[in-house]
Amino acid sequence: MTFLRSLLFALYLLVLTPPYACACFLVFPFMNADQRFRFVRGWPLLVIWAARGICGIQYRIEGHEHMDVMLDKPVVLLSKHQSAWETVAYVALMPKPLCFVFKRELLLVPFFGWALGMLKMVHINRKEGTRAFASAARQGRERLAEGAWIIMFPEGTRTPSGLEKARYKSGGARLAVETGAWVLPMAVNSGRVWPRNSFLKHPGMVTISVGPAIASANKTADQLNQEVAEWIERDMRRIDPQSYRSAAPGGPAA
């Protein structure tokens, strides 16, 4: 049953995505940045609706109050990253327009990348080395000034559920320090229902936990990054204790 549901969901995405992307190309020239984001937001709403209806993947958000008090402030979201689910769902569920930081090569991905290139995001050319961060900081300040929130995944890639020793890169904290933004740490246990590198999607509840805002002022990137990592990893053990009980020391869940 899980395989059949996953297959149906994959077919749904295959049918939905190309025409939605084409619709973006048609209407974007007549829209400003905010209108484009609202239009694009319909795609992830349809995806998480189908994930719930077809695959039984539900979700809940804890910590709404921490976001509510930051609506008029510059914010960098630093989130746990376990699956593709949150990269889609956050666009639909966060209260502010989101700006992703991504490598420029993603712009070449058919449909998805093409539509992404028509939005105001932060894209970097890794070949530029140290100049890449300067470009990201400049773009980040512009996006924050326009009222968007920036989102980054400090682990850099999707990590398995129950990973005991996650490595957090400091790029997101460095961007927050450079731009003077607040940081909202986020824990999410999506890997239990939407495992990385797996076709199968399992029914269950995804919990998104948003922590209290952390100030970047008067901190180094390493200090801020450590504070974020400690909160996220501590909260992961609260929202997903089963994964960490079954994990071998220093390794992923069995």
C-alpha cells in the first residue's frame, strides 16, 4: 500500500509541476516580486495537500508565538534538514515570503529551476570562493530590507533521522551576523515519513518546532552557530525521541 501511494503521489507531481511552471512563465512578467511569490506558493500548498491526502503525511507547527513577535524584524531561519518535505512545506507554511540561499546551478533544473530564477532569491556561484559570501550578504541585506525572511539549512544536506553527531556549518550564522538579522532555530522530524533518497513516503505526523529568536548582535558566527545547533539538537530529541533512542552512538538510527 505504501508503494502504491508513493507511486500515485509521484505521478501527481509529474502531472502538476510542468504546467504550473509554464503558468509561472506566462504570468510572472505582469507581476511584482510579492505577487510572484504568492502565485508560486500555490504549488507547495497543493503538494503538501496531496502528501496528506495520498500518503497520509500530516503536520503540526509548534512555536507560532516565536514567529509572530518577529514579523516586522529581519530574520534568518536556520532549520534541521531531513527530507525534501520541508523545502516545499516551509514556503507554504511560513508567515512571511521566504528567500532561499542556493547554488546557481539549480537555475538550470528544468521547470523548477527556471521558475526559481524568476523569483527574488539569493543565489551564489561557488566558483567565486570568498567573493561568493560577499555576494550572498549583499543579496541577503536587500531581501531582508524588502521584508522577506531568509532560510538556510546549516547541515548543508539532508541528514538521517536520529543522527547523533550532526555537523552544522556556520554559513547561515555568518550571514545573520553580517546582516544583523535575528535567527529563528527550527527542528523538524520529516525524515521519519519522507526519508532522504527514498521513493517511499510513509504516513505519519511531521512536527515543525520553532524556537525563540536568537540575537546575532555582539556574537561571532561560531558562537551563534553553536547556540543554534544546541537548541535544534536538543529539541530534536524532544519531538522525535524514538529515533534517538534507537540510534547507535555517533551514528544514524538503526
